Amino acid sequence: MIKFLDLKAVNQRYAEQIRVAVDRVLESGWYLLGAELEQYEVEYAAYCKTVHAVGVASGLDALILILRAYGLGPGDEIIIPANTYIATVLAVTNCGADPVFVEPDPCTHLIDPEKIEEKISKRTKAVMPVHLYGQLCNMKVICNLAGKHNLKVVEDAAQSHGAVCPEGKITADYPARAAGHSFYPSKNLGALADAGMITTNDGQLAEKIRALRNYGSCQRYYNKYLGINSRMDEMQAAILRVKLKGLDEDNVRRRRIASYYLEEIKNQKVVLPKPPVNPESHVWHLFVIRTRHRGSLQRHLEEKGIQTQIHYPVPPHKQECYAKYNGLSLPIAEQLANEVLSLPISPVIKEEDVLNIVRTINDWK
Ligand SMILES: *Cc1c(COP(=O)(O)O)cnc(C)c1O
């Protein structure tokens, strides 16, 4: 059986160092908002080349806290891609703001920057690009548009740890900009529980989020904002400090597998993802192919013991929880949801398994 993702094998590589890190926290007697998180925030900010990093309880919370810290809420519109994981949309609606869906570019599956401007209204306050599957959106174009219309830029970076934009910086110089990261166990950099992070160069925003994640308090028992409880615990911070050191190497492995798939999968019924112009701008969190005969291919792979997944079978605007958007027509996003299939890709997948997957797809009639 070739698993879609063997998380145990991913973490076994760090078992000894993780035990040391967990022991350190146990010995310290301090479990929340302590030295491990402080250190991890410094290390992760340096890794992302941003000035500030603030650890929180999850990727969804990271996005919600950015929107709340920017003061976005009822009456505001936020532009998001129609093709994304539900969390992007939940962040918007949790704040009481209205999502405005933009169709993806059918080649990259990312928000189509050409279609953003036509959706900007007087109520639009922010644009939320999602670096889906690990590939960066065209941030230059998006930040230029945002500047022109005075919008905040909130990046959903939950799938893109370590992706570097062509200008050589993860965060460019656009000032009203922050990114939400997730360390959900299956992400390229995953904890052993839920965890998330906000990165930004905006010092005021970072300070406000530090308070918001901790009951809105800057000083104990004095509450400045209506906050929430969303803190990354010391155990996860200590574990992530260990795993961050292996992230670049893991991403190199992912790129190597992606290149192999791109060169060797040859089946007329399969559409392969478009490789990025700059290889560094993609960390291949997912390797997503398309086919009109998805059910047949998924069954064929399953019969040969190969697990695949679908990211995502139902676009957010067609979800039951978003009944008020069910009537929207976003045909590109809807078509992708019907045709996408994710192949196994991970830093621990065996070479023979990758060969086997390629052979099995090429044999599919
Ligand atoms: C995983 C994910 C999130 C949410 O992260 P959690 O840590 O699970 O809350 C948000 N957006 C995208 C695109 C994701 O893949």
C-alpha cells in the first residue's frame, strides 16, 4: 500500500530531537507563552524574512486574527479565490465580512489576478490571495492593485512554507500586508497538533495580534481589546523549532518528486500541473493533476494499492454552510472541483513507489 501521506514516517525522522524538545518543556514547568514560542517566533520570522511573527493556535485563527486586527467586519467585502480550502472563507465570515469570490486561472488553479479588479467595490477592504498547493500567487500584481485601491493584503500561506517569490523575498515591501501560516500536522511544516503563525512587517499590527490572541490583554488582567484565547503551546513551538531546520531539505525532496512526475507521467487523459517559471516559488504541498475521468483513475490507482485524495471536491460557495452563495456560478472553480486529483508527494515517499505511481498512471486506459 502506498499511503497518500505517511505522517508517522515524516515525524519518526525527528523522534530523538522531538523527545529532547518535549523534555525541555516538561522540565521548564512553563507551558504557554514562554521561551520556546518566543524563540520560535524569532526563528520563523528570520526564515520568512519578515520583521514579526506571532504564534497562535491554528492557521484558521491566524487568518481570523489578521482580519480582526485590521478592524475588518460587517459591511466590508474581502476578495478571495473561489478555489480554496474552506478555512479562507471561514476567516472572512467569522469576522462578519462578506467574501467576494474570484475565479481561478485554469492553468495554475490560483486566483486569477486579471479578474480581481472588476470585483472591487466601494466596500472592498482587503484581498486574500491563497498560495494554493504551495505555489505563490503573483504578489507583485496583487500588491500593485491593492495599492491602487487602498486594500489590505492578507495572504493565506497555510500550504506554502518556504516558497520564495521571484524577487527573492517572501514578503515584499507593500506595507499593509500580513500572512497566516498553518502548522497542521500534514502541512509541509507540521506540528503534532494544531498550531499557526502570523508574519508581517507591520509592528502595530503584530502588537495588536499579540494582545488579541491572549484575551485582548497587553498587561495581565488589563484588557484593551475584545480578544480570544488562541496561543501556540510551548510543546508545539519546541517541536516546530526542530522541524523548521529540516524544511528546506524536505522542500527540495518535494521538488525532485514533482519534476519526476512532470517528466514521466504521459497519459493523454491526464492534465499535469504547470511548472512554475521560478522553481523556488513552489514547494509542492500537493501535486494536483486533472482528468475528466477522475473516478476511473482514482479506482485504478486504488486497485493497485495507491492512495490519492481530492483537494477539494466541493468549492466553498457550493457548501451546505454557505447556502446564500450556492446560487453563484463560478464555472472554472466548479470544473476544477470535478476534475482534480492529488497524487502522493512527501519527503518520505520511496523512489520505487514514485516509479510505481507513474507506471500505474501511464498504464491507465
Ligand atoms: C490548512 C489550511 C488552512 C487552515 O489551517 P488550520 O491550521 O488547519 O486551521 C487555511 N487555508 C488553507 C489554504 C489551508 O490549506
